[in-house]
Amino acid sequence: MLLLAVCCGCVEYDERIELDANGKTGTLKMHLAVDEKFLGGNWPKLPAKGPAVKAPKIKDIFPTTLKELREQVDSAALELVDARASADSRMRHLYVVCRIKDADKLNASSALAGRKFVVSRRAGRGWSLQQEMNITGQSILGATHEETDKALKDLERAYGRENIRKILGKYSLTLSVTAPDGFEATSRDGKIHRKKTVIWKKSLVDLLYSQESWKMGVSFAKAQ
């Protein structure tokens, strides 16, 4: 789904996983914000409606449709609940909400291409979620490494390598996992917020130019 962003490269991405007490079902929320200055030629032109634009159809803002999003998201793991788009004078925004039907099947979801999930449960005590993004294979953006590499090279030719690295350094990806009430979180590589949410953040330049996988882990146990 995030192949939409590869053609421009300058994005803010926020993803939130909220799991239920069983550690198997829950909600996935995604917010993609794309910088208007770096859009490719296949993006729709916004209608002249002043500094802020809210269109009734996703295809008016992004080079995709609600039907195409649903086809990519709906699977044994996920079900699309809501999707909407908006735009302002600087950024285009896509908001997607999915129901997690089975966290054990997230690896098979094309909407989360390039991701590897491992869920472990401890009977009556809690569960853990490990995830990994393989940037050298398929990227977080849902494209192949070759497609991502081509997009970066196009940007470097247009703006210069050092300039584009500075530009990409201003953007980031933020991911979080939240447990329901009654659980507390622990993590070795994420920031814990209010004991029940773990947050990871990485700049876009570090993510796209990195040759290493981004590994994140969280464990949840019933609060004492």
C-alpha cells in the first residue's frame, strides 16, 4: 500500500497497532503524509479550493482508489474499516484504519510487505510481538529494493545527493504497539509511554540508506 510514497520519497509515516487482551486481534491505524513539493507526475492535481482541501474520494488526492486499497488490505490477517484522504498547502494525507483479524497471519499481508512479525503468547500471563523491516529486500514502503533504489536515484539527480539526504533527514517513520488496560509493556529497543505503549522512530534517510534490518520487540504482561 505504501508504494504510493516511493515515487516521491519525502513522507511522514505513523503506524499504530492496538492489540486486544488475547494478543491476536486488534486495530491497525496508518497515517501517511506526503510532501507536496516532491510528488511524481502520476499524482492527481488538486482542485483549487483554497489552502486546505478535503476531497470525498481518495483518488482526488492520491494515485489510488478506495477499491484498490481494499483489495490490497483485505486478507486473512486484516480487514479495511475506514480510509480517507485530505490535503493542505504543504502535505497530502492518507488515513487508514484496519481491523486485525489474526496477528499470526500478518506476515502474509501484502499491505505490510517487507515486514516480518512473530507473536508469542504465554498462557494466562501475556504475549510478545517481534517485528522486523528488511530494507535490503522489500522496503517499509511496500516496494522492491530496486524500485526504492530507483526512486532515490531520481531524487538525487534532481536535487543532488547531499541535498536529498538533508531533505530526507527531516522526515521520519513512527511505529507503536499498545496493549489494552490491565497490561504493562517492556522493550529493549523502544520508548515506553505510560507503561502500555512502546514507540519506535527512525528518520527516513537512515531507513532508506541503511543496509540493516530495523528490529523492534515488545512484551506485554498483566499488571501487578
